[in-house]
Amino acid sequence: MRYLTGILLLFSTLSFAGTDLDSTASKSPTEFLREIIRYPSVSGNEKKLGEFLLKEATQMGFYTRVFTDKDSSFNFAASLYPLSQGKPNILFINHIDVVQADDSSLWRKSPFAGVLENDTIWGRGAIDMKGIATMELYATKSMLEESKQRDLPYNVTVLFLSGEESGSKLGGKIVTEKFLAELNPVTVFGEGGVGLRNVLPSKPDKIVFFMSVAEKKNLWLMLHLKMDAQGHASVPSNKNANKIMFKAVSRFEQRKPEINFSKTSRRMFRKFGEANGGVQGFILKHINWIIIRPFRRSILSREPLLLSTVTNTIQLTSIQNPYCPPNKIACQVAAYYDCRLLPSVKTKYFLKNVFFKLINPKIQVEVLDESPDAKPSEINDYYHLMETALKQNFPGAAVIPTLFPASTDNDYFRSYGIPAFGIMPIELDKESLESVHGANEKLSVKNLNRGINTYSTFIQLLMEGEKK
């Protein structure tokens, strides 16, 4: 079995189209998603799922290209045409790794069983991003036959990446650094906003899709303090690493983040206000006006998600001590922060003007990971085609270009000047949205099929040349 897999991987790196086998051709998207959920591809363990996806894509008839094939770094492309042809390429990107499943007792269904109950598929990755990968693959598959019958103006490639949940160093970073010219992308569609209701105060029933054109920079920090502390806890002492660290943490928690509007956020609020209408819409549309500025913090504080699009966020994730008994004062402590910076903010500026002003000079700051600096993508014809596809498949929907408050693989492409847009063409309720990275992640079959139809509509519009 290992020998056959090795042969498959060797030939796949040469970019070829496999034979369309009945077992794969007849597999429904629902069956496919359930099957890949059963691979517990937590970051660092992507290879088995990657090999399965590679085999399936090859059997469907895609041209495949493996870029890296390690346990923690399995990255490959499935395309309508060989990448060697150099056609202008539309990339649908996803990541095959998932975060750990929480305590299984919190799950109503086993997180890696791929349970189908009524209209719902349960499991880790059902949304983020195995469900999206399934949509991308099956939508592109629908064009395979036509791509063989006529020379289409574009290649369309589904790019499967590793390591996104652990910082993208073993996925998006490697692929963009080493293989971007081979991929030849003219635009990228990846992880991003979804369709939501109850977001427009005046029109709660209207579905709104937030398609990201930029995203916050990811910055993971460790604050570390080590000192000679009095050993026994029975005698009070100021030489206490935990006390010093907690004072710093308290300063961060009490600070009011500076509000900073960019071209992207101003456009987002303008579109948001237009979609809402009325007095509330007018205020949102003009929230950066001088006359409204004294009130904008209180207005935005009612919607933390909107506030996060115009502020840097600093989130304490954990505080750790080496083990010691309760009667011994810890001599060292580490605090971990997940910071999300606006695209215009440089790491050095942020550390100098925010972090170093709030912490004791004895505390050392170490950058554990950061995503690349990337300018927002300009709205282009491809954005408008996806907007049209969304509106055709979700009648009455509004589409708003936005700053995504998290970090994804999209910024690795933006950092090379490739227009990248983040969209997940599904409608989620609050419970489903909160299940991403949490317990009971799930996706309805209806959502799965509508997502496939939306990507398919986009590809059809693209090939027909119906650009605005």
C-alpha cells in the first residue's frame, strides 16, 4: 500500500490528469465531506488526509501538482488544466488542517465521525474548512468535461494547504514563496466572511455577506519574566513574578484601544449604512464625520465585531508557571497574547507605542509568530463576479467589502500583490458560527449545495466573460 501511494505521489508531482473512476464520480458532496471529516487532520497531521484528497481529485479527472508532502506540510493543487500551460489562474484556496476538538463530552456528536443527522453534517472542519474545500472541489469538477471539449480562457485551481491553524508557515508561506510563479494566479478566493442575518438593525431578516478585501495581521506574543524570588510563600514579598505580570495584564485590560479608520473600513461602513437605510444607516454611513466622532466609540461598542474592524485587538490567551507547590513563590511566569493589527500598523510601531509603554521593563517580549504585511486588495472584476454569484444564489442578499478581523492564508497572496478575497458562500446562524473552533461544529446539506452552486455560478460567469 505504501509502495502504491509513493508511486501516486511521484507521478502527481509531474502534473497529470487521472482517470475518472466510477467510485469517485458517483460520490455525492455530502458523502465526500463526511468522509474527509473522519480524518483527524489536526495541524501537524495533514498528510493522510492530503493523500486521500489527492487520490480523489486525480480520480475525478483533475490535473494535480504536489508541492510538499510531509506529515505537517502537505500542499497540492487540483486544476482544470496543467499549471505548466501558464494560463491565467483563478485560485480557490482552503486549508486541510483543523484545530483540536474540545472535550468530546461537550459534543453532541463525535467530532471526527462525520455524522449525518437529518439535513446536518457534524464534525470538526465541517465549516472550517473541509466543507468549503468540498464546495470548491465539486464546483470546479463541474467544469472538467467542458474544459476538455474547448479551450477555456482561464485555468481554475483548488489549492489545498496545510498549517493555517498554526500560522501558515508550512502551507501558505511555503507555496507563495516557492511556487507562486507556477500557480500564476490572477486572483484568489479563500477563507473569509459568511452570510448572516440580524446584522442590519433596520432589516434583521436581510442576509448580508461580508467579503473580505483585507484582514488583520496576526501577531502572537509571549511575555516572560524570570526573577530571583523569595522562596517561601509565608512571608509577603514584592519580588513576585506573578504580581508584576498581573499588573501588566491589568493595564492591557483597562486600556481603550485607539480607533483608526482606513479606506477599507470607511467603505465598509458606507456600504453597511446604505444596506441598513434610515437614521441608523445614515449614522453608520457617516460614522467618521467629525460631528459624530465623539459618539462613535459608544456606538461601536454595542457591536464588538464592528469595533474590531477599526481597532487593534490584544487578547490574553493564557498565563503559565512552571509547576511548584502552593507554598512556594513562582520565580518565572509567561503570558501569551494573540494580537490582531490593522493592515496599516507595523509590528515595531505597535510594540514600541503600545506594549512597551504598559509593561514593566523587566518583562521580556518575544514574537512567536506574525503574518506578512499586506495591502488591502482593490475591488476588481473578479470581486464583482463573485458578488453577482452570491446575489443569484441568495436572492435579496447584500454583499459588503470588509476588513476580516482574523488572519488567513489570503494575506500571503496579498503580500505579493495578488488580489485576494475572503468569502465562504454559506448562511450561518449564531449557533453555527460560534461552533467554528468550538464544540458541535456542523454544516447543513442545504448550505453545502448552495455553496457549490455559488462557486459554480462564479466559474460560469467567468468563462462566459460577463465582467462588469
